[in-house]
Amino acid sequence: MIKKYAALIALLPLAGCYDSAPTVREICQNTPSMCSDLNDDNWCNSERRQLIFSRYGVSQNKTPENQYYLMQDLQEYSKCIELASTIEHKKLKQKQSNRIEAYINSQKNIKALANETRSSEHPLWLYWHWSNQGNDEALQKLLAMEGSKRMQTPELQLALATYYTKQDSEKTFKLLYNALRLYKEGDRINPEIPSTLVSMYLKEGEAEKAYVWSQVAWQLGQENLDKSSMKNIVTASEDEYSDWDEQAEDIVDQIKEGRFKGRYSSS
């Protein structure tokens, strides 16, 4: 559920090496095993690239957080390459075969990492095992940490918001806004947070706010949104769209620079 992202920028806080982060080519040349089980054509380039960076990040610093982001990137890559593997290459059958093999490898890697983290008490992994594998025991352990300082991270506030979405709208809004306030400059930003705000505001009938947050989510890389998709849902004048676009740009800048101070208001 928690999902995406500018590849190199996303790696930097994980690997902790701003000045010396290697390129994908360098990673693959120096450590072929990080790349050899992936597809070798042009399909899923951004997902493949991000996955390689995340693997490199874990190799440099194997923390539960880095492993969690690796799992996210494995899942994103797996979804993409699964679709690509169904597309037949008329001239080069080997290309399709390579993508099928890459998909199988991705599923094996997801299963292996899931097994490795099954007993983890880290809240990110408690969330993952509940949301992806229905582990209710993990959920209860996660909820028991709700008020703790440990839960004051964007990803974990989103995790709690995901749980409360169907139960407490106001609490969900507050958790999502708090998640965005917790970002610092240079952090890897999860576009699912503003994307969830879009859904929440649509449910509340707040069309203007839904549109603004859709533009924020789009600018931050949410894949199931594009710049004009919300215009099919929210009707407004071109001047209104322009004004809302400017609001969204300001919000994106604030989030990226770690100075977002917005709070939820029901009025």
C-alpha cells in the first residue's frame, strides 16, 4: 500500500553517501548479482533503476528501514515486469522470455525478504506483514506503538492512516497532514500520502482540495494520476485550475524543502 520516486534522490538518504552515490552502470559492473536477475531490455526502466539503487542501499547499510524500501521497490518492479511479460515480442521471443524470468525472480525475492522479516518487531515491517499478508498479530503490535515517538515518521503515520481510513476520517486526515510535516529536505517522499488525501477529500465532497492534492501527488510521482485526470472529476474554470495548480506547486516545494506546516481543518 505504501508506496515511489526519483531514483537517485531516493537512494541518497538510504545509502548515506550524497557525494559518492554510484550510477546504475557502476553498481551492475561492480556487483553483477544486483542486476543479473532483472530484465535486460527497456521495459520497466524506472522501476528497475530504483530497485538497483535500493539493493545498493541495503548492501551499504542493512537497516530495517532500508530493507522495507527495498521491499517496496521489489513489489513495484514485480508489478511492472509482470505486465511487460505478457506483451509478446514479435521478432525476439527471447525478450519476452527474459521478462518472464525476471518476474519469477522478483516473486522469489519478495517471498525471501518476507520470510526474513517475518519476526521483525520494527513498526514498518509490522505494517507490511499486516497490510500484505493479513497478519493481525503484527497489526496489534503496531497499534500498541501508536502514541510513541518511534511512530513519528512519514511512513508510519501513513501506515496508521491506512488503518483508520474506514473508521475515523478526521483522524486519518490529521495523520496524513502530520506525515507531510515530518519530511525533511532531501527525504524520500511517498506520493501515496497526497494521493490518499485526494481520495479522502473526494469522499468528503471537497472538490477543490481534492484537485490541489491530486496535482501534488502527480508532481511527486504518483503513477496512477496525471496532470489532467482530475479535470474529468472536478469541474472548474481555467482560472480556477491555474490558481489551484499554483497552490499545488507551493505545497510540493514546501514538502521537498521540509517546511510544510499545513494542518487539517474540517471547516
